[in-house]
Amino acid sequence: MNGSRSRWSLVAAGVVVAAALAVVVVFGVIPYPDPPALADSPDPPVTARLALLTEGRECLVVVEGDGTEQELGCGSRFEAWAVEWASADTLELDGTRGNGQRVVIDANTGDQVGVQPLPEGPAEPIPQNAQNADGDVIQTGNDDGVAWVEVITTDGWTDRIVALDGPRGYHLYDPRWSADGRWLAVRDSLDRILVVDAAGAVPVRVWAEGAGPFDIR
Amino acid sequence: MDESIPALLDRWVTAGLLTAEQASAIASHEQARGEPPAKDEGPSVLTEVIGYLGAALIITAGGLVVDQFWDRITGWGQVLLTATITAVLIGAGWALRDRETPAIRRLVSLLWAAGVIGVAFTVGVATGPAALDATNEWAVVLTSTAVLAAAVPLYALRRSPLQLVAVAAGLMATAGSSLTFVPGELPAVYLGLPIWAIGAAWLLLTQDGWLTPQRTAQALGLLALGVGAQIMATDSEPAAGLVLALVSTAAVLAIAVPTGSLVMLGFGVAGVLIFVPQAVFHFFGESLGAPIALLLTGLLLVGGAVGLVPLRREVAEAATGEDGS
């Protein structure tokens, strides 16, 4: 080291850091897709209902087809690792292995209307409805920053019904059919639940944000 | 025999080795350089070690006592307590900063490094749930920025290794925590790149004398360079990170050889050991496998070691030639 300080080294150091930050900003900070919220644009209304546990699994919430939310209750009674519609008016909550119960909840009042023991043996999540009544299967994936949802029909035909541009790493997962096979709910990597028209006629909209386990009816 | 400069000059003038004018010029020159640094007149190293040990025990005991009633103090009371301890540490260093004995210099460095840690604790408690209740992202970025803001002026006052480490830690933490504000998940390649760039910039400033002590500064810059590249290489698409890591390793070794920097040589060898196997596995996969990766790494290291000997000799010869000319 010669101990002499030059402005050249300061400028060079600044250029190196600025160039790296420019690369991060230009290529790394790509905006995430921002579909409109269902509550802001409910027309045409979604003819399905969403049940979810909030992100910290503290509260059970039902979201209607027009985006209005109803909190059914919070606290330890609703701490569960899975939720599923059992009928049009009841929900099943799978408790943790610790309390080992499947609790049945009234989807309109939040009252507990039944309780069943969980099956013995290893934890078995409530079966997920990735397949509709016709046997059509939904799958999700990501190609070069495009997160997509495809429906694979029983005759082998594949239809890509959603394709959202986003930064690398943005993805959709956990897709579910509504009971009538008309709508799909899918989670994105920002923990938003998106609602998708299976026929592709209605644009994708955000149904709920900050969601933990969920199910669509 | 008196070995002071005036006595030596007298003897050399008497022996006819220097003229009286030359002796006078040398005496004036040496006087102009000022008094030689004072010898350590403080405690011996053993005494110093015992002192630090005693201080560590006192701090530990104090920590245990505070731990017993910490939860009973309000959030802002906790902030006041940690801020007071921090102020005492930095203030004690400030009071001693003009003493130039080595033991006191080390003590000042230690006190100020502890003071910077105290700043981190204070801001961490202040932004925690008991006081400001900031989000995790804000708590981390505010704490690391405060560490950097405290470490930089202390480093400007005393350019010691500990103060430089504090600056580097504050800088890296501030840069890393700022990236947490990017919405969603930023791919690892974009997390590692700024850290790599800070390391490269740090090394440029070190080579030009802006950052001292040089060895500590070099080691910190090289560490950032390697950590940044390694973070990039953990990305789902690690090619860019691995290429940057290999290029960095080659550059570090290329600089280490002619300059004879052991720090750079050590980090360069570590780079070969860490990055070459990863690159071989990624770019050649199963076609080469582990034995070939190890063989390639070993060959590079042996080749480097063999190449070092003549290069070092050339450098030494060139230096001798320049001196003799």
C-alpha cells in the first residue's frame, strides 16, 4: 500500500456499487401482478364462497362472492391446520395433532355444531379438491416469470386459463375447484387468494389477502 | 553505550564517516519528525489480560443481575438502561482517547466496539414490542443504520481493526436489511450481488489507502466478496453467482501473487476450495462427478502453489534490480 489516496478509487468504488444496485433494481425489482380486488369489482359476482384461516391461524373468516368478509371467530378454538367446506353451511377444521380433533363449525354463525376425532395414525390432511366432479384436474406452474394455471380435461386437453407476469419466483399454488366446477381459488406467493373463472370469461381478481389454509365452496 | 541519535552522530563525525554539516542536517531532520512514540509504560500484557478477565467477569455478573429484573422494567426504562451503559462505554473511550500507550489504545478500541454493540442493543430494544413496536423489517434496518452511524465517526477517530469491523458489520447489515423492503421474495442472486459489490468497492478503497489497517480491511472486503458470491450461487439459477465467484477468485489470486499479500492468497485458496467444486457440479453435473471435482480443485491448488515460487522469485529479483539501478 502506498498510502496515497486518489479520487479515482472513490469513483471506481461508487461505480461498482451503483452498477450492482442498478442491476438489482432493473432486473430484480419487477412489480408483482396486481389484479383488482374482488370487493372493488364484484360484477359479475362470484357464485362461490371462500373460507380461510388468517395468516397466523388466529381467526376463521368466510368471504362471500361479492368480496364481503365475515369473521366467524378468533382464538384457540379456531387454531387449525386445515379448513374445508363440509356442506353449503358447515365447515370442518382439522386441529393440530396436539388436540387431535376435527371440529364442525356453522359457516354462518361460527358456532361449533359437532366434533369428531381425527383418524388414527399419521396426520392426514382433509382431501383437497384439485379435481372437479367431471374429473378435470387443475395444475399450476411458473415459466420464466409467468405464473400459470392450467386445466387438464379428462380427454387430455390442456387449457391455460391464467398467465400472470411477475418477477422470478412469483408463483401460484394450492389450486381448488368450487363445488359447481365454475370457479377456481388459487394461492399466490404473496399469500393472496385469487379467484379464477374456470371458463376464462372473467378476469382474475384478488379474493382475500394474508390467508393461511383455505377452501372454496 | 549511549545509542541515542546525537551520541551516534557525534561518534560518526569523530570517525570521519560524516561531516559536521551532514550530522547537523540529520539531527534537524530527525527532530522535525518529532519524538519517537512513547514506549508502553502502562501495565504489562499479563496485567492487561487479568484486567480484561476481571472486567468480563464483572460484566457477566452484571448481566445476570440485570436479567433477573429485566422483565420488570418498562420498555422505555430498558432503553434508558442500555443507552446509559452505551454512553458510559463510549464516554470512557472518549476520555482515554488521547493516551497513546498501546494498552490504552487497545482498551479504547474495545470500549468503542462494545459501545457500538450497545447502540445495537439500545435501538433493538427501542424498536422492540416493549417500546416503539416497529415491524421486524424496520427494527432491523433502524438498528443496523444506527450501528453504522455510530461506527463511522468512531472509526474516523481511531482507525483500529475493531472499529473497522464495526463499520463493515453496520454497512453489511444496513445493505442487507434495506433489501427486505423489496416486496415479495427477492431471488438470492439479487441479494448477493450488492454484498459482492460492497466487497469489491471496499477492496478498491483499501488498495488506495482509504481504509486501514490494510490487512483487516482486505480480509473484510474479501469476506464480503466471497459471501456475496456464495449467496448468489444459492439461487435456483446459480450460474451467474458461480461465474462471478470464479472470476473473483481468479482476480484475487492474480493480485495476491505479485503483491505477496498473504491475506489475499488465503482467501483466494479458500475461494478455489469453495467455488470450484460447486462450479464443476453445476456445469458438468453427473458427467464428471465428485472425484473429478476434487481432482480439479487439487490440481488448481498445486498448480497455483508451483506457480507461486518462480513468480515470487521474479518479483524479488525485479525489486532487487530496481534498488541496485
